[in-house]
Amino acid sequence: MSSEYIYLHGFASSPNSAKAQYISDRFRECNIKLQIPDLNCGDFSHLTITRQINQVAAEFPPNSAPVTLIGSSLGGLTAAHLGQKYSQVEKLVLLAPAFGFLSHWLPTLGDEKIRRWQQEKYLMVNHYGEGKSLPLSYDFITDAVQYQEENLQRPIPTLILHGKNDEVIPIQASYDFTKLRSWVKLVELDSDHALGNVMAEIWQAIRQFCQLP
């Protein structure tokens, strides 16, 4: 049974991101459908990783057909946890996955901003997909705390593509994840978090890993 492919975009991004569209175009050239759900759900303010997991799982084919997930940044982290939870997921491709993202992101906000966020319940976040700032509930943080990498132990064939100069999620996070998991292959790329300059390399790696025509 051939796999179904689902792409999970990153935090404050959208299905119209350059990466999502580039990969979708390449799949189309192979005559394969790539689903790209909008993880904002028209309600970015109440985004949580749990909501993303439930939303994507609801898109899985009903006949237990295998699913390959391609996830970017926070979408990569979400894909990894979906793979842990659902045996239907047979392969993962993670683009600069946001492992340990709370420990990388929260310090950039500073203690005072985080305190205010907790008190006021919402923080204005720059949403690249919408091109404006949108409020995000503090529930995003309280929900995210439960999604720890050490829980990801299901041996799913996994390809990680990560930029050596990633300024958002250091490549070390992917090294640490790969070190203890023999089923994960990490490819280093000469790029930053956006991976915009290595899309052709990424596509070749996906094509090979997924054995696409």
C-alpha cells in the first residue's frame, strides 16, 4: 500500500510558505498528492501542539494506509510526536525540527515578557504567514511542556535535514536527538533555520529517502 504524504508547516507560518509550496510543486511533478493542512485553523491565538497533533491525525486515511509526515520546525516536532503516538506513521522527514524549542525560544523573550504573558494570558507574536502580529495564548506554553524528546522512542525511519547556521534551533538539538536513536539519519546543510537556499538539496534527499519516482 503506498504512503500518503502530509506536510506540517512551522510556527506562525502557513501552507503558503515558500518551503511548503516548493515541496508541494515537486510532489505534483511526481504525480503524488501532498496534503498541507493549515495548522493555524483560523485561530492562531489558541494554537497548541496537542491541537496540531489531533488535527493532523484526523487527516490520516481511514483505511490504515501508511502515512509519511514531512514537518518543518514546530511542524517537525509535531510530526515526531505523531509518529510516536500512531503506528500508521511509517516515515518522518524533519526539516530543522524544533527539538527543545522552549529552552531556545523562551530565553529570547526575557523573564519580564514571560511574566507579563502569564499574567495577561496573551502575547503578541509576529505571524509570518499573516504578515502581522497576532495574540498567542499562554496555554501554548503550558501545553508544550509535556512534549519532551525523551518520550520519542518508537523506531521510525527518520531523516533530519538541519542547517549548520540555524539561529533559531541550533543543529546541536538534532545531533543530541540522533545520537541515541540508530533509526535517525541527520544531514547537515549549509543554511540557516529557513533553509531557503538549499531547497533543491532537500528535495533530492526527500525523494531518495521516500523512494519517490
